[in-house]
Amino acid sequence: MKTKFAFFILTATALGALFGYFFPETGVAIKPLGDAFIRLIKMVVIPVIVTTLLVGITGVGDIKRMGRVGVKTILWFEIITTLILFIGLAVGNVLKPGNGTDLSSLPHSDISTIAANTSIVMDGKTLLLNIIPTNIIDALAKSDLLAVIFFCVMFGIALVSIQQEAKPVIHFLEAASKASFRLVNMVMTVAPIGVFSLMAATIGKYGIGVLLPLIKLVGAAYFGLALILFVLFPLVALFLKVRIIEAYRLVWDLMIVGAATGSTETVVPQLMQRLEKFGVPKYITSFVIPAGMPLNSDGTTLYLTVAGLFIAQAFGVEMSWSQQLIMVLFFIVTSKGIAAVPSSSMVVLLATATAVGLPSEGVALILGIDRIIDMARTAVNVVGHVFSCIAVAKWEGVFRSDSDSEQEYRSGNEQSVPDSAAT
């Protein structure tokens, strides 16, 4: 059962936190188990995305429609992320999480690896050129989603253009897609073990004490994320004429899995399946969700703004409204297309902080709590993908009626990946 699987994940998360607190060294030592689970998920996600996207494009057979979907997807991403950035500005200016922070009590983390990647996000021409892969095998190996999507769209167009001759390839892709989802079922059976070890390692490494000096930042970030979940998304649901309770019921357990692992990738296959049952066509879910991972991380977007203001306030840097708007513009530009970069959110924060004159050591001070906040922002990212898919489907006029889609979702719910994984 779906609820049973979510209970296993919640239990594993709580037990992992307790284990890491009471046995920190052992908690850190078992982290390879969690890393192995994440690697298993990463192993599966790219085959799922590639096969599903190609099957979706060839199933539509209409290149103009896919072009419309692409344009509408990007427009939706930009609208939502811009709104969230301004919510982050409001939260940071009202709550002022950086005021009164004792900088001497904070541990300084090593950001040399993060700093080495900042040049990537500041070079706009390189970011645009990297969307076009010179070697698709290399792009697949690096999980460079924008490059993979670009290749799949072009290859899908080529398959559509040769019509009957493409049928053997399409049949192969359909079989490969089904096999990939079956492989997801197998991998998710070990999810509780992976979640337990990841949580134990996080608490064991950083401890609860790291939260205390930065509790205002954690509180401000969680408050902002709560505004997205309980104010912005309900307004979006009202605009889209979708019942917010049904949307949250669709993915509440996937939010738990994403939060526990700190990775949206862990729930991508299940999210695609459920949204398709809920009424969103396969060709939309297979395009919007992969594109949204590097381009539409709602929770991460909120945190970047709050963290940027925290650094300014903690170091006593006065930022005028015009300077804050410039910072937002930098976040809009630098946060696109770097999902393949390790610690991408921290890379974006460091690059933007440096560009707008904020001290780079501020990033080193908050790196220790990034995993704690990452849990909540990943959960928000999962819901953001739901509304992105529904919005594009509604915009295209292909979202099935609420009653039909919800009935099909409920009737097939026990077939979902987490449910089968829990049995």
C-alpha cells in the first residue's frame, strides 16, 4: 500500500536521525549505503527519462505541438520562479534572519570545490552552448538533463519524420520504457535502508548543534517554503481549477521520499506515472518534469533569495531595493541549467553573492545546514513539478476532466511504484 511505504520511509528517517545523534561516528560510517541507493536511482532515472520522452514525442507525431509545449513550459517556469524569488525577498526583509548572528560561533566549511564551479554559471554563452551536446554518451554519463532533452527532442523529430521505418525503434523504446519502470520498482524496495543511512550520516556529521546558531535562517527558509505550499500553490490550483487536496494527495508520500533523500531524482519515475494517471498526457510529463529539474526548482529558488539576504544581514551589508532586484536577476540567470553541477544551489549562491558584492565566506558559514533545508526545499520541488505539468496540460487543452482523471488515479493507485515497492 502507498501509505505503508510512506510509513516505512518516515520510520527510517526518524530512526536514522536518532541513530546519527547517539552514534555519530557509526552514522557517518554507514553513509555508503545511502550513497549506493542514490547511485541506483541515478542509474535508473536517465533511462526512464530518455525512453519516456522519446515514446511521448513519437506518440504525438506533431512537431508543432511539441514546440508549443516547450515554449509554454519555459514561460510557466519563468513566471513561477520569478514569483517565488519575490516571496523570498519579502521573507528575508521581514524576518531578517541574518540580524544578530554571531559569526564567530559558526563553523567554516570548505567551499573550494564549489568556488571552482562558479565560472560555469557566470558564463552565459557556455551555458547556452552546453545545451547542445557534442557527445550524447558524455551528456548521459554526467546526467546533463538539458543536453539529454535537446538530443531526445531532435532524435524524436527525426523518428517522426521517417514514419513507418521508425516503428521497430519505437517498439524497442516502448519495451525499454516499461523495463525501466520495472527496474524502478526493484530499486525502491531498498529505499528505507538508503533513507536511514543518509539521515544517520547527516545528523552524525553535522549534529543538532549546527542548527542553533543558524536557527533563524532555518526558520525563515521553512516559513518561506510553507508560504509556497500553503499560499502560492493553493492559488495556483485555484487558477488551474484543480483541487489542491487532490494534488497533495497525489504526491504526499513522494514528498517524504524526496525530502529524506534530498533528491528529486528519486521520485521522477513515480511522479511521471501518477501524473499520467491523474490526467496529464505522457508526452507532457516526459518533457516538463525532466526540463523542470534544472529549470524549475521552486524550493531551491526560495532558499537562494533568503540565503542571499541572510549573508548580507549577517555581515552588515546594506542592500538597497535596486541591489536586491539585481541579485534576483542574477539568480534568475545563474540558476538555469546547472543541475549537472555538484552542489548546484550552493554554486549559484556563491556565484551570485560574489557578483553583487556579498562576502563569499558567508556561503562557507551556512554550508553545514544546507542538507537540513534541502529536505524541505526538495519536497516543495516535487509539488512544483506537479503544478507545472498540470498547467502546461491545461494550457494545451489536453488535461482530462477532474472526475475522470481522479477516478483512474484512485483505481490504479495500488499499482504505483512506491506501493509495489512496499509489498
